[in-house]
Amino acid sequence: MTGTAVRREEPTIETLDAAPHNGVRADLVVRGGARLRHDPRRVVTDLFVPGEELPGSVSRAAMVFERIMALDDDTVDRAYTRTLADFSTRHRDLEKTFAEHSETVGHRIAAGAQVSDRRRLLIGAYFTREYAIEAAALTNPSLVEHPDQSGLAPGCLRFVLSARAIGEGHLSCVEFRTGVIGPDGTVAVDEPSRFASAGRPRASRYDRRFFEHGLAAAGDDNEVHSYLLHRLPAQFTDADLEHVLADVPAGLMARNGAHAAIESIRLVAACQYVLEFPQDTDLSERVLRPISPTDSRGMEDARFVRFVDEGGAAGYRATYNAFDGFTTAPQLIETEDLRVFRVSPLLGPAARNKGMALFPRLVGGVHMALSRWDRESTSVATSADGRVWGDAQPLRRPELSWDLVQRGNCGSPIETPEGWLVLTHGVGPMRVYGIGAMMLDLEDPRKVVGSLNGPLLTPDAEERDGYVPNVVYSCGAIRHGENLVIPYGFSDVGIGFATVRLPELIDAMRNG
């Protein structure tokens, strides 16, 4: 879908902001005309094993496999031809997917059995399903500068938008869109590709020190772990890990908890992976789906930021909320090119609950992040390596009428000459969400040097109704000249855009 934000001459009147004591600063905000909505036609392929749709259920794969093998050749040809005709226009390289899924269940083919290529592909088709990644919602966006700024008119900026796509079973993944911001802050969003792809996991390399922190954080300190970590190299692979595991002495393996200790080692490894997409895929085709134990029930609210290291090299990092069905914890995404993504856990006291957001560069030689570790207040944390985070220092606790329930961030801090601009979210009566702002000291971000007493943005009459009503929420805005462009999700229905003039916002924060 494509939308162009049309700057309105008059500020939007927000019906939920009628109470003057809330201090709403709707006069600073201009909503744009661009609107993104979820599209149930956007689907990816997935391995489908009948009977294993729910935890604890019994596989029916063997029975289904026997029925496929019993089909006569003519039926196989007709069924496969019909399937390919119905679905080949919906997916890139569909026959390749069928071949891979057939190989996955190919162990069920009897040894020495002669099976035609067509039947093998049909086997793959029976063990494949479509998953609608946006079946429920497309929401909670962040904006970053696109790595390619060529071919633009003067004063324009090409961006990458990440979004939380919510599909069947309320399972969340991360999607991308691209577009251009004009000189006056207008927003145009490119039409996404008709294809979507979940990418391919590839072998990862692990850091032994990070394993030590991960096991210590879980309270797993025992002789089995000590034995393994002592024998693993500083950097190791899955093959290295399995080689060391195979040599664990029988005496250690006989101890209580030895097998559980080994499983915890494998769990730490499984939560670190690399996801790669083909060079010829459009950015809007690339979908980050849950594949690790910690995010098995969703990758929520990715906060992307363009990070520049001390040497001037730029890349992208994001934190997201990993949900396993019971607990939520922040995890890290790193990528140089938005094609190969490295995913790993974040550790330490500040890396808890939801809503971590990384600063775009080192401050005073250390990594910094905003945290909502206590679930209700905005804090700032530091880290030597950007992975293990110490205690967080509170910046602002819930205290105003519009954020009395909780206060968190709406994405990474944005650097300005006046300080670090932080968009915040607050929750007030009837669980109404609003977006506010505060300014942190440029040299010492633990100091608040300005803030608004009321929100910039709350749901208007067209935004308050949806799957989660009365919510506006952003995972990261972008500065373009003297304009701040804020993408925001509304009520888990769609995505809108708003523009704020930075000089006016900074003046308002100075004055409270």
C-alpha cells in the first residue's frame, strides 16, 4: 500500500484530549495522510506437520505419508499440477520450498523405494502451509535512515520502517517497508513486494564469555558447565560444542542434573542465530520470524536504530521483546546490510521485561540504553560491550495524570545539539496510551534537562477503536532537518505518521 502524508493547515483536534489538566500539546503535532493497514494476503510458507499444531498433540505425519505413497501416478500429477497453479504466484521459488520440506520428512520413504520427482514434490506440498503474517495487525513501527540515499530529489530522505506484524495465534514477527520523507516532512511509503520470505537460518559462532554470563544469569553454575566452558575455545561453533559434549567424563554425566545442565548449554546456543536472505529479495519481502526458544511465541516491538561505532562504521541494531508464552525479555538484532541478521539475548539487571532502546552511539566510551526493567518507569543503563547491562538508573517515574500507570520509551534517543530527545509513552485512566517527550543531557544522559508535562499525541476519534483500543505507540522516530517524523501504531489496527517541528518541541520542553 502507498500513502503520502499531506500536511494539514490546522492541527488535528483530538477528542480524547479534551481535559485541559492533562496538558496535551496537540498544537505541536500535525498528523499525516499516510495510513498502513494489515494485509492478510501477505503470506509466508512454513513446514506443516499434521497433528503437531499444538503443544502436546500427537503427530499424524506417518499416516499422511502412507496415504500420499498410496496415490496412483495420475492422481499425483493432477494434485501437484493443481497445487502449483493455485500457489506459485503467491511465493517465490515455491518448488524449492516443496523440495526442502520433502527432504525434511524424506526419512519416512522406505529404503530402496523408487519415488518420482513429482511425487517427492507433492510430499513437500502436503507438509507445507501458508502463514498469514499480518492476519491480525500491522503496528508499532520504527524509522531509520535507509543505507541507500542515491537518486533522491534535494531535501529528501529515504527511510526503512520496521513494524510488528501479528498473525494467526497472535504470533508476532518483524516486517519492513521503505519510503521517502520530503523536505517539508511529508511521508510517502513504497508499495511492498507481493512476496514475503522468512529467510534461512545459518550456523552461528558463539562467544564463550557470553555463555558464561548467560549461564550465571540463569543460576546455572555447576561442574558440568565449568568443565565445558574450560574446554571450549574463546570463539566456537555448534560442531565445537558437540565435540566437547561428547567427551564429558562418565563420572560427571552420572551426577544429578548433568543432563539438565547440558540442555541449558544448548538452550543458550539456540537463542543465538543468524538469519540470511537472498541478495535478490526486496527489503519488504524479508520477515524476521520466531525461531528460538525465547521468542517462540513472538518477536514484538522491534526498536531499530542506526548505530555508528567509534571508528565511524555504521550499521543497524534493534532490541525486541522476545516472548516464549510465559515470560518476556529483550533480545538484540544486529545487521550491517538489512539482509543478514544476527540475533542474541541481552543479559544483566537492566535487560528485563519490555522496552529497551539503544543509543545510536557510544556515550563517554560506553554503550547506553533506555530500559523499563521495573515495568513502569523510564531508566538509563550502561554496558561495556552492548550485551551485558548493569543496574539501571531511573530518569522519570510515573507521576502525571496521563502516565500514572506506567512510563516507558518510544524508541531510541535522537541526538540534537540541545540534548538527547526521547519520545516516551505513558498510560493513564482507562488504559489510554499517549506519546510524550523529554530531553536528556548530551554528555550525561542520566540527567533530564527538559520535558513536556502532557502528551504530544493521544488516540483521536479515528484511532481509538481496534484490537487493543485507546493506544498510540511508537518504536522509534526519525529526525529530518528541523522536522521530527513519528510513525505510530494505533489500537493494534494500523500505522499512522505525525510530524513535529523540532524547534517548537524543544522550546516547549524547556518551558515544561
